[in-house]
Amino acid sequence: MPRGRYSLHDPHDHTPLGEEHFQCAPGPSGWRYVAQRTTPAGEHSGSVDLALDDLGRPIRLELHAGGWQVRAAALDGVTWVRTDPTGAEATEGNAPAHAFTGTSPAFLVATARLLRLTPSPSATRVRLVSFTDPVLAPRTTDQSWAFVNSETHATDNAPLTVDEYQVTALDTGEQHTVHIAGDVVLAAPGIELEDLASPPSTFT
């Protein structure tokens, strides 16, 4: 069960946004990722709980940030309920999308798992609902993912296979590279893996 810590920062000006302390593991029904988020000052700022089925679809997502809460799942596209900080009102949403995304590294692993790409110069388009910080506001976004390369590196424990993806935001044309090993993000814009207590899990 990988357990570790990511540091998060603004991908444009590198302003520190905090840290995400996570653990994740594949299971009999898919994959689960849970994390607690902290501010740059070390104060608790939210949490992430994401569960995928064997096909990579989000069967449960729960996010907390800034007093807001989102509960969501893949249902008639994707469906979510967003609750305000007072708990007085809850707004339900639905979109014809494939899955969810946001600032957590979990969403990069989840999207790669959903698409199951093979190395190819061609890209695959995917529609996602993004929950933006700090109030978890939903926004539908279109991306294209291309599996660029896969390399195996020797380590002290066992060979580590690292997959490289090129991700393009179709509304702006902005491109960036994501490196994933198993169920751990090694590098991506705004994300740095600072600590990992055990090797990444391998999906079968």
C-alpha cells in the first residue's frame, strides 16, 4: 500500500499551495485513494477519498475543502452533490462526462487508469468535471491524453516502470507532461512527490 506525501504548487508562478498526505491501493473491486490536505503553514485544509471500479470508473468520490463538500460518482454520466459550508443547502449536478478531475494527483492516476492507453502518437479525448479549489466549484473540461513512452528503471527493490503521458487542455491548447509509476504520480505540473514509504502498486 503506497503511502507518501505530495507537495502542491501553482504550476504557473510556483506559489506553494500545501501538501497532500496520501495512501492508496488496488483492491478486489478496483482502486482507492485517500488523502488529507494541509496548507503551506501545516493546517488542515481538506481531504480526498476516491474509489474506482475495475474499469477505472469513479464509483465514489468525496472531497472536502474550505468548508465545502462534494459527493460524486459515475451515474448517468457523472453526478454530484455539492454542499455549502453552513450545510443549509445542497446543489445537485450532472454532466455527460467520463470522470472527475481536480488538483489532487489521484485524478491523474484515475484518468490514466480509465483510458488504459498504449504507446501511440495519437491522442484520446476525454471529458471530465473538474472541482476547482478552494470552493470545489464544478467545471466541465475537455482534455486529450497521449501515451508517449514507457521506461523501466532499476531500483533497490524491484524494476520501476514509468509511463509518460502528454495531456492537452482542449480549451486553451496548453500541453503538459505527466509521469506515473503504477498508482503514484512521479512528476506533473504543480505536483512533486516528496516522500514515498513503499513502492507504487502495480495494476494487473
